Amino acid sequence: MKIYTKILFDKNNNVIEEESFHYAGKISHCGIHYDFKSTRGAKAMEKQAKREKKLAERRAKKQAKAEEKGLTSKNQDTKMHDISKTITLEDLTNPNKK
């Protein structure tokens, strides 16, 4: 493992001077360790993808359940109120009138 003690760069990030030594102790075999901040973006993207996948599964399940019961929008007969008529209190409160 190469340990740098001094590195000089110019304004274009070219190395002007470097001083280093080779180290072969216990720590040289440890490898690279990432902290929380360096992997935060990737973890956030994974969580978002997982959340979207779960939501899509729920929607598909809900839609399949509705189709099974026959409650799809194609089969429903919904009556709209005639927009040329005025809405009265009886139109809103009468349970027998549909």
C-alpha cells in the first residue's frame, strides 16, 4: 500500500511533487470502507424503486380484485345530473331517487 506524505499540484491538477513510502502492515489489507454519506444517494434510489414497485403491486392487486367483483369503470352505470337543470335539495337528499 502506498502512503503519501506530500503531494503538490499545479492549478491544472497536475502532480508537481510527491513524497510517499510503501507500507505492508496490518492496515494495508483492510480494504476500502464506505461511510453513510458516500452511499446515501444509492440507498435513496433503491428505497424509492422498492417503494414504487410495492405501490405498483398494490395497484395491480386492487385492480384485479375490482375486476373480479365486476366493479370496473366499463361495467358501471353512473348517471350524471343534467347540467341544464338546477340542483335542488330534493336531488341531494332523496335516497330513493338515483
